[in-house]
Amino acid sequence: MFGNDNLIKIDDMYWTKEDVPGYEYLKKSHASEMDSIIPHLKGNDVVVQAGAHCGFVIKELEQHFNTIYTFEPDPTMFTALCLNIPNNNVFKIQGCVGDKAGLVKMEDNKAFPLSGARYVTGAGKIPMFTIDSLKLQKCDLIMLDTEGYELAALQGATLTIRKFMPLLCIERYWGDRTLGPGTEDELNTFLNHYNYKEVGRAGESDFIYRSEK
């Protein structure tokens, strides 16, 4: 049973006991992430973010967007997320995102065993949603930190992308392709199909794309 006993308080945030170094990493690497994103935004009303962790990035998004939809499958981190982000303009969903709705199994990323980074490995009990299922009336930005599942997440957002052409901020790791479906070329093909071009980076591995359509 997961609960507050698995959490500690660091500065003003609840955090998982096993991942104190992760807090320091995010504090260093994501502190000015929005500075790289804001110049490319067409609007700042609605953002969809997947891979919320304990809510560090969401705190920054709250300063710039009116409405936030965020996904986090890990129970302990989701508890921290709810404690750290109590505002009702942030819709917190316990689950992951992909190309179809269903129930999946997730395992720890062995490269970062205590970070809470997890990836989909097959059928299981964790809810998976599509971004399209949100049936948004607006979408200005989609941010994905889904451990190699970014292509599948985008495939589940095709209706949203066609309708709004939101700015995309996507974490891209290609050293270990066992973490998710698809290849780097397939992701590039998807982005090119919707005329998305790289316009910048936010941090070490987050790529920013804007559609020219």
C-alpha cells in the first residue's frame, strides 16, 4: 500500500524518499525550461503533460497556463503530485498515455532504478489513456516525458494535433530502444507528416517542435 510514508518534504514539495537526487537534478535541469518554450507558443490556455512525476514541472506550468491536464501512473508519485498541486485548474489523471485505451504493465527503467522512471512492457492493471479521449476544446502545448513511449502517445493524440497543431515538447532518448515502440525514423516521419519542425530544446533531452501548418 502506497501512501505518505513513502514521501518526504524537500523545500516546499513532497517527494519520494528513494529519489532525492532526482529532485536536485530537476531543480537544476528544468528550472528555466519554460524560458525555452514560451517564445514558440501561439497561446497559453491549455497544456497536456504526461509523466508528471511528483509535480515539479507542473508547478512551473501553473505559472503560464490556465488549464493543465497531467498524467502520472506511479501511485506514490501520484500521491505527491496531488499534495503538491492542489489547485482545481490542474486535472490530475493516474495513468499513462498511449495510442489506445487499455490496461498495461509498467516496469522500472533499469538505467534509473530509483527515479520512478517506468515504461510500458505489456498487458497489466495500469490504466492507459489517449490524449484524444480528453476531447479538448483548446490545446496549446503537449509535453511528453514517457520513457520511450512518446511516439505511441502522439499517435493517440492525432485528432488533437490535427485540430489545434499545438506546440510539442518531447523527451527523446534513443540509447535504449527497448523502452518503447517505434524508431527514431518513425517518430520523425510522424512529425514531418504534420509539418512539425524542431525550433529549440528545453534542457538536455527535451526537443521543441512547432508546426508550420
